[in-house]
Amino acid sequence: MKTQVLKPNEHSLKLAGELIRSGELVGIPTETVYGLAANALDGEAVMKIFKAKGRPSDNPLIVHICDLSQVDYLVKEFSPKAKLLADKFWPGAITIIMPCSENVPSQVTAGLDTVAIRFPSNKTAQAIIKSAGLPLAAPSANLSGSPSPTNAAHVYNDMKGRIPLIIDGGESKVGLESTVISMAGDVPVLLRPGGITVSEIESVIGKIVVDNGVTHMLADDAVVSSPGMKYKHYAPKAEIIIVKADSESYAEYVNKRYEAEGAGALCYSEDTEKLKAPYICLGEKEDYSSQAHNLFSSLRKLDDMNLKKVYAHCPGTDGVGLAVYNRLIRSAGFEVIELA
């Protein structure tokens, strides 16, 4: 299969809609990361996503809409609190899980009785959904387990020959996947942190619970209702190991590992002058938004450096930092070294 990469214009957006309606996959830009889009109402088309990505079929997908009126067709109940979140944050980088209607194929929900829905703010994503004339199932447009793509080149590297079209909408603004919150039970539960933080959500609907799976490994037989919870994700070819330490101790440790095994570093700007090892800098230690924006592209750059082992300076967990930590700890397969 030949994979075209086209800038968004009247012709390419029309082509994207036609391909999706015919059961094909299209790589699309969003403000979070690039998505691999299929007709969310066509179970056979959705299965092509799992095949193209090599994604486990028990990992549910997010349905993307371009109008609030589409929600009622997809859910059994759009609760008052869920509506409050939608009114505040949609269009935007938050996914809301609700009880699904019979109109949603089981391939999208991984057989669960809930569906995850997001209304992206990216104008090109909205235009593609409108062109297709239906909601889109769209996980990140990468090979399963590898870092999510934040530009069209990343998608092309992973999906060349697997899909017919990628719409190149430039760099993703946020750089990490959306916040996911379940509104399907009595208590709202954060299942995946993102650019919209816990405190921002609580300012709208009150206290929420953060699922244990946000920061801890789940059992192999665990049933999950959000993408990105169960499996090792976002990993480059290099082995990632997280190091919890102050800047001095971190640099000293990494320099020793560089001398012993040629290891590299994924660090902050405050660390760089102390490091002898080759490194990729995520930004300043307290600038979580920049870290979020840079994380996935930085993990991909590590592969270009041909490093076998990389020691990542552990991020904080305040605000958007929780999202960076969530992705990085999965990239590391939950391997963490804590220096005294």
C-alpha cells in the first residue's frame, strides 16, 4: 500500500473523509498527538486499527466527535457532571467515559459497557470528522508500545505501507494524549492524566479519585476502560530507567553509568552542565508543559542516538507533571532507581 502525506486543504480533507467512509484508516493531527482514525461505527474498519498498530484487542479506543449533538447517539446517559466537564473543556484535551449505547461496536469498547469520547480542539481534526460525516475511533498513530507521534513524520515512520493517507497538520500542541476520566460510576475516576489536570477537573465537578493504575503497574489479567493503562507503552528501542534524585546525585550516577556501559540521559536543563553522558533535554525541571510537549519526540530522538540504556531524571507529579510521570514510568516498564 502506498502511503500519501498531504497538507490539509479542500482536496485532502475530502479524500480523508471518503477513505474513512469506505472503511480505510487515515492518520490525522490532533492537539494532543496524531491519531489513527477509522469509522467508529464500523467494527471491521476498527479492527484494521488493531492490525496496523499491532495493538492488543482488549485495549479500548477513544471515539472522536466534532459536535456535542453526536454524544447522545453514542451513550446511554450523558450525566449532569459529564455535561459540566464537556461544557468547560470541550473542544479540548479531555476524554469522558460514559455508559455506551448499542450503536457503538464492541471492537471500539473492547467488549465493555462504556465508551470513551473526546471532542478535539484541533481544527483539522474537526474538519476531517465533518468530512467523514461520522464519529472516528482514533488511538495514537504509532506502532503499539512505541512513543506516540507528535508530527506527520513520526506517523509515516511507523505506518508507511500500512495506511493510505496521513494528513500533515504540523506539530501537536500538547504532545501527550488526552486526560481520561470515567463518569460511568457514582464517583468520577481519573484513569489517565493529561494536559487538563486533576485540580482543573475538581474545580468544575468537585473531588475525584485517581486510579491506582495511573502510577502503578496493573496485573496482566486486569480489565481496563481506558487506553494506556495496562501495557508497557511509549518505549523507544533503548531501555529506559527512571532515577529519583536531586540534580547533583542524578548527574553523578548517570556519568558513572556512561563510563561503565555507555548509557545516555533524558534530563532537565538544570542537569546538562553536570553531565558527561550524551543526553536529550526535556526542558526545565519545573516546566511540566514543555516536558509534556517534548517527551515523545525526545524518546524517538533517543533511537537516533543508538543508545542501549538511558537514565531518565524522574519528573514531579504536580499538575501536568503527573501526565509526564505516567507516560515515562510506562516507557520504563516501571523500573525506578531511588537514590538516597
